[in-house]
Amino acid sequence: MGVTALQAHGPELGATGVSDYCGATTPTRFGDPQSEFDALRTGCGVYDLGFRAKILLSGRDRVRWLNGMTTNNIRDLAIDRGVYGFLLNPQGHILADLYAYNQGESILVDTDHAQIEKILGLFARYIIMDRVDVKNMSQELTALGISGRKSREVLKKAGLDLPDLEPLQRHTIPCDSESGCLNCTVVRSDDPSTESYEIWLAPLEVKPLWDALVKAGATRVGSEALEMHRIAAGIPRYGVDIHERDLPHETEQARALNFTKGCYIGQEIVERIRSRGAVHRKLAGFLTDAPVTPGSKIVVGEKEVGEVTSATSLGLADQQRNLALGYVRREASAPGSEVHIGQVAAKVTALPFSEVTFAGDGRSLS
């Protein structure tokens, strides 16, 4: 994709670094990533979501067809509601992940730019006699994210007064002159750790809205703090924590699965695993005594039982805490189980990391 619509403004943003994130070039940081992380939890952080791609599905068969492609229930999705799901191969392995939103006359699919070519290829392969039109909207629609306890307060101050929204509910509103945009759609995210929203809008309007949110009190946040936030929330990322070799049950993402919707590609394998019992490994969180790196092996005694996929360090109320995500065998996955990651002692913990507390106020991450 290249640079996001926001990052195209370059030096005007004041970022101190840029990098590729989820398939697009976006700000890495604006200052101290720890302070940016704190804003995402206890204050209000605003960040570029231009690395998310949008695909529009229209045509009379769109609902039936997408319902037969994904692991979640598209058929019964209410207007202005969304779901998270996987695309699988016939062997039940995960080819991609996505969000799908019912817009009434169309379905909007949201995913990382790093996945869009694969997903468009899968869609083209499986649309045969179906009346489904596919349009890549990524050049016409971008997004900003806003997160933290003060998010609603900042949004209102910037002219975006929202009704109460449930996770993955969308609301289209006109933006006032102060925010400098014509209209936008706000989506409440499904982040389990804090209140957060996505704002979808035209690329030409992204910088004026960014400026309005910063003026209203939002802290600018880069992708480095977003990764800290994601790991602390226990949210796996495709291409990092989820790969094509993985099965849906191993990811612990029950939110992606529906067992009553009927047939879809890979459904037979998913149902067989559910009926016969748990898989042999699962995604889990780890609190470690020292920093660790992705790819490090998880061991119990001298036996290898898993591998780290993501890791970060956070300055929190009590001390510096080191967190990791990774896959571990079921027999070693109970919360509180002691393991080693390389030579570093670690403890398995439930996700999100509820045992970890904030700097400043002692509140838990969850």
C-alpha cells in the first residue's frame, strides 16, 4: 500500500519515527511509547488506522456467499452490527482474519493491508455463479482510532457526540465544521481492555479530524504503543500470533466462531475438533521475570511445550512488567503454571493480563 492517508502528511504530524505496520507505513511514535500506552488506557490516545483495508461486498448473494466463507454468522447479522471471523482452507487452517459489518445494502469487510491481496484472491476464487460484487475501498476510505477512559469526552469536545454503542456497532454521523470533515462512521471496537472507537472517513478529511481530536485533548499515539496495548489486551495479530498452520480453536478466539450457522469452508474440521475435545495447544499470556523475544521456546523442565509469538515490556504501578503471548501445550496452560522461556522464569496467565496494574492509579489492565 505504501504510506497511509494520514502519514502522507509527513512532517506535519510531528512523529519521531515511521515504519511498516500491518502492511502500511504509519507513525511509529510521537514521544515516549510508555506515555502513549498510558494514554490509551487511562486517558485518550488517537492513532492512525490507515493500515486497515476496507472491501465492499454488494449484490444480492453477498450475505449467503460470505456466510459460506467465514467462521462467524453473517446471515443473522443486524444492520450496523459487525462480527470478527476467520477464512479457512478445507483442512480448517486459518488463511486470514477479518471483521464484517452489515451496512444494509452492502457488507464492509475490514482487515489489515498485509492481508488484503490474499483475501481479494480468495474472494475471486470462490465467487463463481454468485451475484457478488467486490470493491477494494482502501483508497476511498481510511480510519483513525481513539482509545481510553476519556475517549467519549474527547470525541464530544471535537464535535462527535455519540449514542451508547455496543462492541462492533457502527453509527454514521455528520461531522461539524470544527472537526473539518463532512461525515464519518464511528464504530465501537471489541477491545476487551478499554473503551475504544474507530472513525471511518475519506482520506482528504483525515488530517483535519486528527488535528481536531488532538486539540480536544487526545494524545498522539504511534504503532509501537499500539503493539504494547494489543499485547496487554491479549489480542492476537494475524501474521504474528496467528498463521496458516494454526487451527481456530488453538487461538482461543471463541468470538470468531459460530456453531449454529451452517456450512462454510473448513466447517467440518472445526466441528470435529469441537465434538472430539480440545486441541493440543492454545494461545496464552505469560508474565516473565525478564524481557523475552518472539520465537523463544517455552519449556517445562527439559521438555519444550510452546513458543512465544509476541512480547513487550511495560512500566506499570508496581514495577517494570514483561508480557508475552505464545502457544503452549494444554497440559502446561493452566493460569499460574510456572514455565521457562529460554532461561527466563515465567508464569502462565489468563488474557487480558488482569494481574498487571497501571502506573499512577493501581487499576488492573482489564
